[in-house]
Amino acid sequence: MGCATETLLVPLVVIIAFSLYYPAVIRSEESRMLQIHGDEARRYMKSTPAFIPRFSNFKEPEQYLANPRIFRKNLFDALWFIWIVGLLELVEGLHEAGILPTFCTLY
């Protein structure tokens, strides 16, 4: 999302915020997984990196079973950033056309 702003400042702020916030999220999720799943979660955490994926671990199943209602909900949850990119492009176009005034420039 930060890169969609086409600036240097916003991606830098996003990277810093993410790197400060995400380790706490990882610890919280790991703790919750251990409470719920115990030894199975412990085995999973030993074989799966917490941050950077190891693509050699990826195994494609023969079939996926999906609940359409849950799939649709998660699809819409994942698409929010595309709407924001479109909104940023619209604002940029309105600035370039002189329709929307520019109050400040971040780059």
C-alpha cells in the first residue's frame, strides 16, 4: 500500500511501523496457537518460519474444499487495498487535471 502512493516517505513509514508492530503479532499468534493446538502447533512452528516463507515447504493438495460464504468474506477482506490504490490513483489524476488542489507534497 505504501508503494501505491508513489512516494519515498510513506513506504518508509509503513516499513518502520510494520517492523515495530509485527513481531508482537507473531508472538501473540504463536502463543494462541500453542494454547489451542499444543504439540501440533509446536511441530508446525519448528518447520515453518514465522516471517519469511520457505517455499521449499510448500505442498499443493490435490483438492481444496471451500465454504463459499467464508471464501467470499475472506476475498472481500483481502481486496480492500485494491480499492485504496484506485482511490489514490483517482486523487492523483484529479490533482494532475487541476480539479483537486494540492495542499502539500510528501516527496
